[in-house]
Amino acid sequence: MGLLTPRQLIEWRAFATLEPFGEEADYWRAGLIAAATLNPHRTRGRKVLTPEDMMPNLYDRKSAGNQSVSDMRETMVAGMNAQKRKRQRGN
């Protein structure tokens, strides 16, 4: 594979904003599955999760609003606890 010209690089970046591919698309798909799994079990009044809520920020690790590991854990534990309560009510 040869080197990309600056113009080709710009075109690829523009294409990637329209049709994400590679790692970004993989994270979005995983985030979609995680959000779809957790949203039915959230308590009333809690924010609906989006795929982006479940994704790491690949480019800006220090920006405000990034989800910390403890936030991710809290979200997952809350989902598991909601599922457990739902199963207990069903028995």
C-alpha cells in the first residue's frame, strides 16, 4: 500500500464522519447493544441511555462529561440489580 496524499487523507476523514468504520463503528455497535440491554430495566425518571453514553471517548480523554470507570460500573450494577428485582417479582 502506498502513502496517501494530503487530499486523499482529507477525503477519507470526510468519509469517516459520514460512514464511521473501524474502531469507532465497533464501539458504537457495542454501545447500541449495551444501551438496548439496559434501557428496559432503568428506573422511572432515569435518563435513556444512548450508544454514545456507553462508548469511550477516543480523542479527548480529559473533556468534561466523559464517563469514568466508576460511572460505568454504577450503570452496569444498576442494570443488573433492576433485572434481579424484576426476576424476583416474577416468581
